[in-house]
Amino acid sequence: MDTDQPAKIGAQHLPLRDQVLAALRKGIISGDYPPGERLTEDRLAEDFGVSRNPVREALRVAEAEGFVVILPRRGAVVASPSSATIHDIFAVRERLEPLAARLAAERATPGDVTSLRAVLEQARLATEAQDLRRVGELNSALHLQILGISGNPWLASIAKALYLHVQWVFQMTAKVRAPHSWDEHIKLVDAIGSGDGELAETVALEHVGAASAAAHETAGRA
């Protein structure tokens, strides 16, 4: 388990189950707990410095979210995004991201665009350093920031849970996709900065299409 997990997450001011769930999601999304890995309650309790009860509760939620499967005689095992799951994620992204990009282009301030470009710069450095975990985090951060700039709270609300899974799928393709993805993101931010809503919508749709093709190709090889 990665050493940047907090030693005693019980010290945080959140219910223990929620703290364990957040740490478990992070470990699965980042690949610290890879697909197919068995997750025993004892092991997770030791990893997170808590008792087994909040671990058991967190595993139930993670199963409902699709991050974990409970198998007979094996217990909890890290799931792998299926082709159906990937299809469903991108079906939502194809509608959500182009709309968010159009609205962001119409509403973005110069400060908003500067903030987006700062994320792009961080991503460039992370890609050059082959820090794929950081690249994945920044991928979601950029899209969530665009959703925020869109000014539509319903879009942001819908995206909150979705982008945990988006980041999970992105990590599967990061080695191949990272350089291409950030080239596409530069075009997207340029389009938003231009104030041309139609162009931003088109660029966003093309970006989602490329990401979808890469994710399905990777899932097909798994």
C-alpha cells in the first residue's frame, strides 16, 4: 500500500466509514489495489489504522459503486471496469462534457482561463515525468473545473460521482493516452478561451470520442 495513505485516518473529522471509503477508492483508482486483488477486512483495517467494522461498511458501499465485487469463498476483490461500464460512462460524458464546454466558453472569465492553463502546465510536467497517477488526478481536475466554470450546478452535481470512475478508467489507458489527451486538452482550453461555444462543444466531443476509443481498446485486451 502506498505510503502517502494517512497512518490514522480516524483523526479526521468525518465518519470512519467515509474516511475508509475515500481511502479505499483512492487506492483502487490509483492502482495501489489493482483489479483482481483480494481485499480482506484485516488487511484494510491494518492499512488504514482502523477496526474491521468501518472497513466492512466501506466495502459494501464500494461494491454498490462498482469498485469492488464480493465473490463466494474469496470475499472482496477489486473490480475491473467492464466494457459495459465503460460504454455507460462515455454515454454520459458525450452529453455532459460538450455542454459544459459550450457553457464554459460563453461564461469563462480571463481568470478562469488562466486557471485552466495552470492545470495544463501541471499536467505537462507530470506527463514528462511519467507520473501517471498525477496525470490522472489532473485529468479529472481539469474537467471538473470546466464543469464549475459552466455555471450549471446540476452538471457539477451529476459529475461528482462520475469522475471517480472517469479517473479509474483513465488510469488504464494513461501510458498510451497521456500525451494525446493533454494535446486535446490544450485545444479544448484554447476553444473555451476563444469564447466560441460551438467550437468548444465540438472539440470536447472529439476529445471524449478519442478517450472512449482508447478505453474500449484497452478493455478489449484485458
